[in-house]
Amino acid sequence: MKEEKQTLEEFVKRKRKSVKMTQKEMAEKAGVGLRFVRELERGKETLKMDKINQVLELFGYNLGPQKMYRE
């Protein structure tokens, strides 16, 4: 079964909701601001990678290089 691609913001929001965590709780646990979490879940394109990784670490993930496939 092929895994459906999802955006970073969709991934973070889905993971947060799967553990029944509010945006505020996630911000506190990750050590980032609430505004950052809101911007991340809205798909803001200019966010700091280190802060994104702080959030992703809550779920056992981090950002890394990924092969781009061009048509």
C-alpha cells in the first residue's frame, strides 16, 4: 500500500491531535512559542529548522534531506 504524501503542517497537526494535545501544550513541551506552533501548522514557509525539530522530537522525528523527484 502506497503511503500518501503529506505536508509538514499536516503531519504535525495530525500527530498533535493523535495524542490529544493542544497547540499550547505542544509549544510548552517542545520549548517553543505558541505563535511558532500556530505558524507551523498553517504552513508558514520561513520557520527555523532547529525549532521545527524541537517540535518533531516530541514524536520521535526530525527534518532531514530528502530526494526530490522531478517530472
